[in-house]
Amino acid sequence: MLGRGVDQILKHSVDPTLSEDYVKDAREYVKLAIAKNGPLPENRPGDYVWGDALKILKNFNPDIKVANLNTAVTTNHEQWSMKGIHYRMHPKNVEVLQAANLDCVVLANAHILDYNYKGLEETIDTLKNANITTIGAGRINEKAEKPAIFQFKHNHRIMIYAVGHASAGIRPSWKATASRPGVNYLSSLHDSPEIETLIANIRYKKQKGDIVILSIHWGSNWNFELEPGQRKFAHRLIDEGLVDLIYGHGSHHIKGVEIYKEKLIIYGAGSFINDAEGINIDEKMYGDFRDDVSFMYFPELDPNTGNLLNLYLVPMRMKSFQVKLATEEEDLYYLFNTMERECNKFNLGLEIEDVGQYFKLKF
């Protein structure tokens, strides 16, 4: 989430005015972070927010790097009405995304239309001009439904689709149509024309040897329990031989992962970059949730089957508007125990390798 407070600490910033119930200026999130973790360095280059992540990416050297971009990239000031939280980043800050050399960013989420249809169109144009591939949103439904396709080793392809579900707060009016921009929208995880369209699109494009990844923005911000239909929906796509990996996001905290028929399902990847480090969450009121810690997910797939071979989880913490490798015992304890508890629901365990560097899923 590179908008709001994060945008304010970058080289270029939009008007900080907000229409939230409690915070009316995005710079308040910066003040809260500074009060908690100390002053920010004066020199903050375009890759500043990535902190240790770029070195970790270089070490793992993944074939494909994918992230959900949970903000509009626009100077449009017209906010979506009757919505409590609005995120946007100045288009000139697109260099932040370029710094990570991402192969694909997902736009099917609950904030991409925060600054209306005009804001979405400027987001799409800005990312296109920066040579960043986008999925999950477009000027018409045909564009929003289109996957990103990457040629892989041994003449295999990786296809990545992106959808956004109503349970994450995505409005029906955000659905892309033949005459209106928007997101690739699912109103239901059960039988629906939208699901049938998704399935038909995958079947039409998928060739022998292709690996298919589905990015899905779903579920509430704060809840470890799965939404009704999530698991059944994920299993159906795997049972029908359509999808090899499901990359779920929406919750501000990490959730469990499942391995079903040797395929990986990430139910909630958590919040990676955000501006909430200075906000104290009342555990008694909201539960055992932390949005300042998360993982970088490195799944290794069999190129011939799409089956999961290994999953490495690198623990990270947001501090001073940077994602840093989590090394504090308290952070590691929370991440390991939370993921272990949630994975146990699916009869999975975690084993630690190179303590302080990464976890490895045991299955």
C-alpha cells in the first residue's frame, strides 16, 4: 500500500487531505510512525520503502515477482463517495514500483477505484507507461479479465489471472463492463455467471504445460477465519485442473496456507508495505492481529505439474516506512506461532531453517 502516509514520505506527494472519520491529513500517519520508531532519514531514494526486500529478492532470484498494488496511482481529487478509507499515490512515485522490478502488479482490489473511474484510468496509464504489467482491472471487462502471460523455461508458460471478491468490500459498481472501466469482479464464490466466465477464460487459454496462478482479493480486514465458500472455491479450481496456485490477499494480517492435492493456497498474504506502524491495535477489542509484520512468499513449483515443491517464508517487519527483515524475537515468535496455528487447521506444520532468515513449510 504505497498511498496515504507512504506517499507523503516519497519524493512527490498528492494533497494529504483525507475524509476519514478520525484522520483528516495523511501526514498524521507519518507523525504517528515517527513518534513510535523515531525520525526518518532525510535522504530517501526511490527504493527506500523496500528496505531489505530488494536484497532478499536478489538472493532468491524468483522467475516471477507478483504483488497486489493496494492503492490508486493518480492526482485525481474526486473520491469514491460513501467510502471510509481512500488510498492514492502520486503518479511520479511509480519509480518505487520500478525499483523492485516487479513482473506483474494486481489491480483487482478494494482501493483501486478510491479516486473514481478517472483515477483508475490514470493508474492504468501510469503503470503502462512505466512498463509495468497489470492484471485484474481495465477500461472494459475484456481487459480486466485478461491474464498476464510469461514464457518460462522449457517452453512452459505462467498465466496469472486476478479477481476481486465482494467479501473484501469491493462494490458491484466497480465491476468492469463492456462500457465501463473497473475490476474483474466476483459477487459470489458459489455458482455464478462471473465464476463461469473466469473458468471459461482459463480453459480457453490454458495449454498443456501451462502453470496458472489466480490472484484473489477476498475476505475481511481482520479475521483469521475463512469466509464462507473460500475453501470450496479454491478446491474447485484445483479439482477441475484449472489453477496451480492461489494467491489470496485482503486481510491486513497473515492467514494460513493450505496444500491441497499438492497445490498451494495462500488464504491471506497479509499487509506488506503500509503506513499503519504507528497505530496501536487494541488486542482486547480486535484480537491477536498485527499488520506491521508479514512474509515474503517464495513458492517453488514443479514446472511440469505446477505442484508445490517447497515454500519459503521470509519474515518481514514494517518500520520507519521500510520493510526490514524481522529479527526481533517478539516478531519472529508472533509470525511463526500465528502461521503454525493457522496451518494446523489444514494439518500442515512449519519448520525453521536458518533462524532469523526464513521459515520453510513442512508438508
